[in-house]
Amino acid sequence: MAAVVALSLLLLDFELFFLGQGELDSSSAAKNRHLFNISRGFVISLNPEDSLDIVEQAKTFIYLPNVTVFRGINGSQALEQTSRAEEGEMVALYTRYVMMMGRSDHMQLSNPSMLGCLLSHISIWKRIRPQEVIAVFEEDAYMDQTSSLRMKSLSVDMLDLQWDVLMLESGQIIASGTWEYIGEYAATCALSQNSTLGASKTSKKNLCTWFGTRGYLITYEGAQKLLSHAFPVHVQIDALMGLLAAFKPDFKMYWTRENVVHQKMFYITQVWDACFKCYMPQQTLFYVSLLLAAAWTCSQCACHVRQKFKNYRFQAS
């Protein structure tokens, strides 16, 4: 099996050389998709005409034979519709409260854009057919020649692994936990059933969290597992994936340590809400220490002012 994959990669390099690293024809794309057996891809975008470049990049650098733009779901309209529904709750009541009052945690869903993003991904998961693997990209995705090289190496790392979701970005800086490295590029949570290290007692320190869904591969089985926990809506799309990976041992989530799918330069997504308080520590000890430091600083200032006043009175007398 490994020899077959190695031969496929060698043929790909040979073909790229003679094509001048340009677009591959349809037969070449069909041949190279077997590295991950990806049948099709979707680009989620609120403005489909602005995401046609991502379609071409996915075809050229990820070798996807069939890529379509999926018009993103309008979160405001979806929220209004579910508010009028007489039965069933699509959005949890607490999530509605957070959307009204503002969030304090990265996982929380706090605006209609976040809701629309999540519902768009869910809609695509429902379209996946049995035995199928698809690729999903968001509208800030960008791919180049390094994407091709890393994708090939990643396919070798994942050769003997069973997986549900494979993230094609290395995650945002706020992602946490203990990772296990696999091969040159692949990684997973070191303290989960996915890991070859075996299950271990999870603590707050090594609990894995994940943030970032700019691009990923997902299987039919992975989609079904995510859909079973999608409603009612509680958290953002990437947080949902991370929570399943942390608490559901049968959900096999992996990611790349180096971006296969990059982020567009100078692109600000509508989902971002500038939640600076989300970056504040949640440990009580931090705030106790902060209060003690503030109290000590105030006492020192008071002593300094008192001494200055005494010196002034002494000089005046």
C-alpha cells in the first residue's frame, strides 16, 4: 500500500514538471484525488462571485475534480425563522441570551454571522453520501503550491489511520491541549482514544480545544457524528468539532501542523466580533493576584503621598 502511494506521488511530481506546475487535466485530477479519495469540494461564501478564485485554487493545488460554491446561510434570517417556529428549538435559549448580551468565551456563539456559518457547514454535512469524503473551504481560504506539497506529505502520514475529520489548517493560537505528532505534518490530541498513546485521564491542563475551520476534509461517518450533536445550537462550528474530539472517543479528529489551506491576507471575516475579554484568563488565582498587586500598588502610592505631605508640613513650620 505504501509503495502504491509513493509511486502515485512520484507520478504527480513528474506530471507537474512537464505541465510547468499549471492546472492538471481532469484525468490527472481524478487520479490524484485517490490520495485521500476526495469526491468533491464546497466553498462556503456569502458572495459566491467573490470566491471563484478559491474554486480554481482547490482544483489546481488540491486536485479536486468537482468544486462548487455554496451560498452561505443568512444567520439573521435563520434566527428570525426559528424564533417564530412553534415547535423545536434550533438555537438554545442560553445561546440566544449570549447573542443578546455578548460573549466571554471563544466557544460561545454571539452573533448571527456565527450562526449562519455553523448552519452552512451543517447543511453541507447533510449532503455527504455514504462512503464519501468531501472537502470544505470557507471564503477566507487561500491555496498555493505549498498546499500541494503539504497535502501529499499529509496523505502519507494519514495512510494507516482511520479518521472522521482532517483539518487542513494548523489551528488558531487560542487552541490548547497536549498534541501527539504523527509523521511529518499530522497531529491529534495526545490524550484521546484517537491517539496511539491510548486513553488517559483528562485534566483541564491537557484538555484539547480547537478553533479554525478555514478548510477541512470530512467523511460521511464524521458528518453523522457531528450532526447528532449539532442541535440545539450551543457553540461555534470549530468549538463543536473540538468538543466532540475531547469528550467523544469515537470521533477521530486530526489536523495538520503546517497550513495546507492558508488565510487570505488583509481579510476580516464577518464572524469576528473583536471579543477581547475572551482572551482574559478564567482562573480565579489570576484575578486574586491582580487585586493583591493593585492593593499593594495603592498602599505604596498612599505611603509616598503621606510622606510627601509630612515633609511639606515640616518645611512649612
